[in-house]
Amino acid sequence: MSSVSKWTVTEPYISVSGSLLEGPFYDQAKSEFRFVDIWDEKLYLVDLTKGPASLQTLITSESIGVTANIAKGSNGLEEYIVAAAKYGFAFVNRKTGEFSYISRPWGEPEKLHRMRFNDGAVDSKGRLWAGAMNDPKVQSPVNEGVLFRLDPDGKLHRMVEQLTIPNGIGWNDANDTMYLTDSPTGKIFAFDFDESTGSISNRRVHFDIGEPKEPDGFAIDAEGCIWSAVYGGGKVIRISPEGKIIGEISLPTRNITCTTFVGTELFITTAKDDTNDDQFPESIQYGGHLYKVDVGVHGQVKHEFQWNQQL
């Protein structure tokens, strides 16, 4: 049986007292780190060369689940990032927070109201994948969620149906396997992935947490391991390519939401928690902040969204 490496984080890196922090992203070229508060409709940006004091907050008109960079030369979009937002895929002005929607998957007004986008990622060919779910502000999530793929030519594809809370998405280094979390099931699924076409097949369980906790967003490291945030569990677990837990980061609050790498440091977002108990005696105080810890391994390189159309 392999040993489990352990880390403990006791204090936030940045305290924002957020509701549902998600979507951590490191823009290496700008030394900029950003993350969102889905519930409070905010986009945070921090210059890592200056530290927490440089934090800026943009109030967005709608929720954002995840963001990605746009490749240079994509039709004058230098001031924008791409996001999976409340109603679909949008370009977001990084200075003003203004939205410009490029694809809305729902035609019916009632469905547009009850759905929102959550987590996502860009693959090696510049396609943006993101999952939509029921908006908890409107109704409790049921298996109406869908994983979408937005291609550089603007075409939108429904890739996986009947998800509840689609979360962490990523690929192995060989780009022949895609991973997808559906949080309430406790499972991270694997699919065969065709890099050239973006098609997926052969869905199977890669990891099952096996307890009443939910794997949330994740990052993949250079060794092919998944660092999955455990919502309700107060930890991040490192999962080997064989689907075994080989590392664990303990945090002082219960609701851990997502991870991403900055060098060998893992940055971790969390959500607020309204309850203190013996297991998490100060969870209310420590929920809804940003954390980081050096785990001694680098993350995968983030891909940029390719856009070949006019805005």
C-alpha cells in the first residue's frame, strides 16, 4: 500500500469572506491570479508580484463559473478573457467586467433562468469545455446538467447529458483520456478522448470517494495526478493515475471548491460554511477565502481558448 503524503494549511493567503469562491486561474504572462465568487457575482484579480494588497474586485452583472485566457491574435480580444457564465459562454472585459455573450445553449426563457454554468477547462486544441447545472438560487440541482464543448469556429456541442453538478475537467498528458467530476455522485469519471476531433467515449469510473463528501474542482500535476477539492471534507486529495489517494491537504474549513497551480504552489478556493463543530471548530471564520501551499510538484500547462470568429 502506497503512503499518503500530508500537508496542513492553517491560514488564508487572501481573505475575502466570499460565498462561493471558484475558478482559480494563473495567468503566468501577467503574473496575475484570478478567481470568482459565483454566488456574489464577483471577479477577483491579484498581481502575484505585489501580493494580497494588490487585490482588485470587479462586480459582474451575472455569475461566472470559470474563466480562461484567449489566444493572441483572436480578432482583437486582447482586453478580454473567456468565461462560462450564467447564461452561456461569454467574453469578459478584464478591466470593466462587461459581458459579451457568444453562445447561449438554452432557447426557453424558463430554462435559461434555472440553469447556470459551473466549472470547465480548455483542451490542447483550444476548445472550451464547461458544465451547466441547475442554479441553486432557483432550484436544487437534479440530473439536468450538461457538459458542453465550444469550438474555435463557434459551434457548440452537447457532450454529456444527465449530470447533476458537473465539476473538475482535465486531460492526461497523453491527451487520450479526459476526466470529469459529477460531484453528488462522489465520482470522477474517465473517458477515451480523441484529441483531433474532441470526441469522447467509453465512460467509466476513475475514482469514487466512497464517503458522503463531494469531489469538486481539480487540477492535474506534471506527474498525471489529480488534486481534487473535497467539498464538505475540509481537504484536497491527490489521486494517482491509477485512481488511488496518495496525498492529502488539510484545511481549517469544510467547503473546499477548486485548485490550480502557480509553480509548485497549489492555490485553493473555498466556500463559506455556516457551522462550526468538533471536526471544524472555526469553519465559519475560515470559509470563503483563498489558500495556498507548496506541494513540490508543478502543474500542467494551461491551454488558451482559440477563437476564429468575429465578436
